[in-house]
Amino acid sequence: MEKEKLCLRCMRKIGDNNVCPYCKDESGEVQKAPYLPLKAVVGGKYLVGKRVSTNGGGSTYYGFDLEKKQAVMIRECFPEGEVTRGDDNYCLVNVGRAAAFIDAKAKFTKLWNTLKNITECSAIVPVLDVFEDLGTAYAISEYTGEGETLREYLLKNEQGYILWEEARVLLMPVLSALGVLHENGIIHGAISPNSLIVDKDGKVKITEYSIDDVRFKGGKLPLELSEGYAAIEQYAEDGDLGPWTDVYGFATVLYRVLVGSTPMSSVSRATNDKLMIPGKFAEIIPAYVINALVNALQILPEDRTDNVELLRDDLSASPSAAVSAAEGYSSMAAVRRTVRDDEDVAEEQIDEAEDFEEEYIPEKKSVKKSTLITFVVSVLVCLAILIAVIIGIGAMGDEDEEPTSTTEENVSGEITESTDDDFINVNLPDFRGMDIEEVKASETYKKVLIISTVYEDSDKEKGTVIGQDLPEGTVVSSINKRSITLKVSDGLLVPDLVGEDAAKSLKSLTDKGFKYVETVVSSVASTPEQSNKVSSIVYYPDDTGNWEDLPDDRRISATQKIVIYCYGEYTPPTTEETVPPAPVTTTEGNVSDDDILVDDGSDNTDDIIIQ
């Protein structure tokens, strides 16, 4: 199939047409650097089409698999400020940005390989291929160009919004997909009407995945957030992103779908929260859905519904959701979770919830706004009084007891005090340079972290932490342990050099990064072929002066001493010259047959007679 016969958007044959008869896209424009040019090929078989979107982490393009003859999506890792486009579309790393680029590329590869391993989830677009080419990394996923964004889908509706019954069918699979992403350690961070695609079958797909460095202000790349749909923690330098971040994003999308307007930004709401559900929508949106929105749209993460399972409960009108309604849409997440855990309380209050719904929810009865506000305020006041009474009683009962306090040394070397033996808060340090075994053995870390490790080649000491995916300063606690992946130095691999030239082997190891390498002649070569060839390699794991054979995996630290034993020069064996015996001469008279006449080498005729 000739490249020029394809529409570079929908990837269908268009013949000599300048306007695609299918997607109405016009040909003829040029895609200039730093973007990949039209009709470039990556991975040896993926034709690059028109650019779809770009952020600080890279660009997404329409593409075509030249082998399978099918349209695809191409995502290129091209972190802004870290690389530039060179000759033949090669990515050149900017001066001083090598480490940052390597980190970004590693995150990119990990993200897309994780997505590639997620299958059978309708709202997650299947990832087909992940590879490196042109000095960077690429991900290939199924083509989504035939769909439309959720925003476009809603704008086609004359009213600009849809009813809950339709929204539930449309969006609940997205909530399930977010749960799967979170189980696999992925926080999307950009759920919005523009990142959700409604395909030709009416199913919603999640798109616009990016590494976390573009999803919060403290990331290393330019920030990309959707105004009105991003959570407050994403605007902070030390933002603590988690499942609760995507809960907020999903809730803002649901608000937009049901109400028809974009929510106020979380930053604006932090100082002047005017986010409300207009009366006409409050009358048609089920009470339990309103309750779910109130809980999931809380500004502070600690007050917000903190995972998709809890949000699913609220949106499914479960008994726990009914209890939340009975409490007057309380925004106190702790109270809500306590009630969820107490099934007896829930069963007792279901009837109360139904009575509350009949009397106060606009769907059941028209209520003046001022009446509803008065009721909610009254409920909150009563709750405050009740909590104060409980605290007071607790204080009276404990006034004769000295509060016990425990101290824990946190990872930054500071001491965190708590009156609860089972609770500590820790500010994460920069783990780089620490020994992984010491980190894992720390009782403090065991209480607040679930540690996983990824080993990589490095000139750092073997077992030394060289990177982490939770940034320094992240606050973690024993109540809600966080998962962290630590990159650990696996040292360097000593290749099998037995039989190789000793001088070249020495250079090979020093070039690889080993700092202390020497050669020692251990024996004389027995054949010409053995001359100056490596016979064995040992190393010194410590300063005791004792050598050891290389470990089974042949990996050691770059600073450990290596000795290359080799054969010396081959020396052929030597042969001694023998002097032939002089002829025996007999003389008359005085020389017997047993006498030997020896020539002394001189011309003197007086020969020496040895008897």
C-alpha cells in the first residue's frame, strides 16, 4: 500500500483526493519539528500520521501498521526541554538533561508496559506494542480516531447534559477501569470530558495517559491539567496523588454530564466554594447520586471519597449510601466510612433515610432552598454537639491517666511523636544512596510503605537505592500504607572473558565502569595461542585482602577490585648443541687403545693426552 494513497488521519485509501471522503480531513499540511514528520516510520513498521495531541511528556499521532494493514495510535516519549529532534528524526538529549531523560523514558516504558498487560477491560484501550527507536520510546495502541470525545458527545445533545440512567450506563465502566488502573499502580490524573472517548459502539474509553511528571505542579515537566477537572493536590509542589485524585476527576465529569456545565476549579473552590447543583437538576438527579457527588467533590483529599470502590457504593444506592443521605449529605469522610463498617447501624437507619428522602429530597417533594439549608445546618450543629459530648466524656474517663506517647524515627531522620502506638506519620526522604536491605529492614518503613524493587545496571554500589517513584517529602502514614518502587543498583555485569586478550579485557572492564582492574601473569602459556590470554577472573568483595570467585550472576559493584589472571608469553623449548667426539688416533709406542686424544682447539700439534 503506497503511503501517499492513505488519509493520514483515518488511514483509509483515498486515491488522488485531497479531502478524505470518510473523515473530511484535508491533506497537504506539513508536520514540522519537533513533531514527527508525516509518513515517517518508527519501529520499522508504523507509519506516522497527523498529530492528535501534545503535552510535556510527548505527542500522540494517528498511525498505520504497515504489516497488519490497520490503523493504530502512536505515542512518542519526547519530554519537553530534555530532547530535540535531530537528523533522520533521531532524538538528541539536551546538554545536562541525560539523567532526567533516562528517568522520563523509564517511567514512560513502565507505564505503557503495565497498560499492555491489562486485558479484558472495556474502558481501557488495548496497548499493542512498546519499543525503543530513534533514541526514545514508543507505545502503539488500538486506533480510537473513529470515536468522539465525551465533550463532543454532550455538545451534540441539544440540552448539553444527559440523565442519570444514561450516564450510569456510559460511565460506570470507566469507574471499573479506574479501579483496575489503581490496582496496577497507575494514577491517570487527567480524567475529563476531553480524555474520555465515546467509540462508534457507544462505549467510553480512557485515553491521554502520561507519566506523573506532567500531572502535578511538583513534576519535572510542564504541567498539564484540565481546568475544573483537576484535584487541589495536583496544584501543589508536593502534591500527594492517589486514587482519590481520580475519584475527584471522575466526579467532576459526572457533574458535567448531569448538570451541563464545567465545575469551578478546585483552586477557586478552596477559597470560595460555590459549587452547587441547581434546583432543576436536584429535582431529577437521584438523592444517592447527589450524596456521592458531595462526598467525591470534597476539596481536601482527607475529606474526599478516597477510592473507586467507595464511590461505586455511593453511586449504587447501597445501604451505606442511604445512611449517608440520612445524615444530611455529611461531607465527613471518616464518619461515612465508620457507618459503612457498621452494618447494624446501617440497617437501623435505612428507614430513617427513606423518610428523610421523602421529606427533604426535591425529587420526592419540592422544598424551598432556605428550608433545605436550615435543615442541613441543624443536622451539622447536632453532629458537632454530639461529637463534643463524646469527646468530653472520653476526656473525663481518661483524666487520671497519663497519655502514652511513642516516638518513631522517620525516614528523614526526624522524630515523629504520636499518642497512638499504632500510628505514625513520615515524611519520605531522598532514598538515593541508602542500602536497600537497610531500608527494607527498618521497622518504620515497614509500617508506612509497601516496598517493591527494580534492579538496574549502575556504577553505584550494588544494593544502593538509585531512584524512587514517590517524591521526597511525600507524607505517608501507618493508617494508609503507600506503595513505593525503589530503583536499586544491580552493580555491573562482568562478562565471561576467559580466552580473550588480556589487554583488551582490561580496557573492556574499565570502559564498562569498573574502577579497579589489574592483570596478573599466573603461568606461562603452554601453546602460542595461550599467549597473553585470560585464564580466570576473581574479585575482592571487601578490604580483608581475600579474593573470591565471581558470584553466579557475575554482577559486582563498580568499586570492587578485579584481578585478571592471564598466561604469559609462549616460549619455545631450547635444544643444547653437542660436540661430536674427535676421531680416535692411535700412536706408536706410548698410547694404548684406551687412550683418548682430545683436540684443544688450537693449532698446536702438541695434543693433550688424557689417560
